[in-house]
Amino acid sequence: MTAKICDSTAEAVAGIRDGSTVLIGGFGMAGMPVELIDALIEQGATDLTVVSNNAGNGDTGLAALLAKGRVRKMICSFPRQADSWVFDGLYRAGKIELEVVPQGNLAERMRAAGAGIGAFYCPTGVGTPLAEGKETRVIDGRTYVLEFPIKGDVALIGAYRSDRMGNLVYRKTARNFGPVMATAGSLVIAQVHEVVETGTLDPEVVVTPSIYVDRVVAA
């Protein structure tokens, strides 16, 4: 399986449809594929459901996409932080939906989508509003809540390097959600610092194999 090496970010995000569920990597700004998000803004897709750890920081990246009114719903762990004024304003005005998911559950729900797991039981959130309306089960004396996979129509992720096949390596904490999102997206688009010749990367450090990656762009 060989990914397509795109000449531009516009080419990389071409064809993303209105109403798509878009997984966007990053922990805050670390590992966020900002140039791909900017290209998505220019591309014009709207009515999106976005899955990310945060709900945007400052005025760039995901926050800029939110500010354009392109996102119908956010699924995230940390919708509010000191610089989340764009999301805060939209939410208080009733212009965006929110689903809060505990961080571990968020990662595991995407991992489950990539692994073909239909659902799983997890104790996180039991007895809180996050579990309201969800099926629960007592297993070995402990209560668990049933969680379902999160699958994306598109995953936009940031990596450090790619070879020409699309094998990806990450740099330190910028790795965060990229690997699980790559398994959970139907169309996986990676923004990297550089594309190197196939065979250059040590196979032992490849985190996301090319079989999961559809498009790569150096930005």
C-alpha cells in the first residue's frame, strides 16, 4: 500500500464532503496539522463533526475552522482552557454542539474503530453525567459503562517524517492521537515536515505503517 504524495495541502484535502466526521490530531497545538486545517478552511467543507482532544486554541488551526462556522459538533476531552475563546463564544451562543469524552475513552473509542471492536465496557464516567443514558453492566463487582467506537470519514494528522510509501514517524509529544486516528479514519491525510526516500526510515521507528495512510503532504 503506497500513499499519494501530494504537491500541496489543497490537493491533500480535496474531496472532503460537507457533513463529514473529521478526526484532527493534536494535544493543544502539539502535533496539530495546522496547514491541513487551513487548507480545509479554503476548501469549504461545512457542517462538520470534529473529533479532537481540545476545542481549539487561540485563533489558529482548529480555532480558525470553528470561527468560520464550519463545525456543527465538537467531540473532545478538553473544550475549555485559557485560550479557547472561539469555542466558548460559539457554545454560549448555542451555535455548536458538544460531546465531552474522557481522554482515555476518546483514544480507546478511536482505537476500537480501527481494531474492528463493536463496543467495550469501561469504568470511566460511571456515576457522572457522562454516563447518563448509556448501558451499564456490573462485571466482577465493578460497574462499567458501554462505549462505542468513533470512526472518522477523514483523519487529519501531523507527523514528523514520511517516506514515499507513507510510513510515518512522529516527534516526541506531537505523536499523541495521530496513531489511533490513522487507524480510525476512512481517508487518512498526514502533514509532515519532510518526505524521504523509501528505505531511509528505520523500520523499527515507524509508528504508523503506510497501509493506514492515503495522502501525505510536506508542509
